[in-house]
Amino acid sequence: MTISVELIGILAKRGRIEMIRTLKAFPDKDFTINELARTAGVPTMTAWRATKELKKVGFVKTRKVGNATSVCITDDHEKLRTLRLVPETDPQRAAAILFAKKLGQYSWIEECRLYGNIGRGEHAPGEDVDIAVVYSDDAITVDEARAQAAVLAAEIKSESNVSVVPLFISGKEMARRGGLAAELRDREVILRR
């Protein structure tokens, strides 16, 4: 499967990749054009033009809701397969995934979740990456976990110039009902044992 020259031309324009990434991150959500523009971090007029182009090639669906236009990612499996060929162009997200992958080498890690602006898909270029690191407090102390993660975060910073800021929470604390655990529970998991 290849990406057509027409699609490359569309995706090369400003804001298109950001919109596709946003729609892929929220596959069950219908956005108004204004919501999509805000979430993707693109100007509203760019979102309007991009929606028309992406609809023409079948990557988004639209419908009228009152005076607004609702946009969502296509449910066409062939089009979705093509979208998977589009490389991840978000340096923060790539850094988060790399950090979690490297952290996964340690037996004390239980999971990593994105939170903050990146977890909501509202981050801007240059922002820090907030990652909740759930660790087994039976296997390691929080200070030891922080020290090991700091080494990996420094590696990521030198490789990608993206700062990863881990927040540590024990597995026992994550199992509790309220507080921080409740807020983190609905965030995207990028590593799980």
C-alpha cells in the first residue's frame, strides 16, 4: 500500500497532520470545526479548508448539527489503514513513547500514562511531556524509581530536545478510588505490564 501524490500534497499543507492526529486520538468523538481547530492547535480557517480536502479524499466524515458542521475520522478500514502509514510527526508524543519503552526494561514499572496537555491532545510544540509512572512499591522505593527515570529522561532530552516530566504514583495508590488516581485512570496508557 502506498500513499498517493494527492494525499501527500494535502498532508503537506499546514495543520492537516495535526488535525488527523487529533481525530485519530479521539476516534469516537465528533468535533465542531471550532473545537477541532482548538484541539489540534490550528487556525479555524485552516481547519475549514483542511476538513473540505480531507473529506474529498475520504479521511473524515462531516454532518450538519444545527448551524455547525460536525467532523469525525472515517470508519472506512482501507482509509484508516492508509492513515497508519502517515508517520507520527509529533515530537512530544514520540518522546513519550520512547521514554515509556525504555522504562519498560525495569521490572518495577507497572504502567505509564499520558496526562496534562499532551494527554488531552492540547499540547503545543516545545511543551514538556507529562507522564504518570505507576510503579510497584514492593519492588522499589520512589526515590530509586525517580533516579532511574531521571537518567532515561536525560537521554530523551539529549536525543530529541523534548523534556519528559514523570510523576510517580505507586500501584497501591493507583488502585484507590479518589484523588490523583481517579484523574489518571481515564488517561491514555502508553505502557502496561
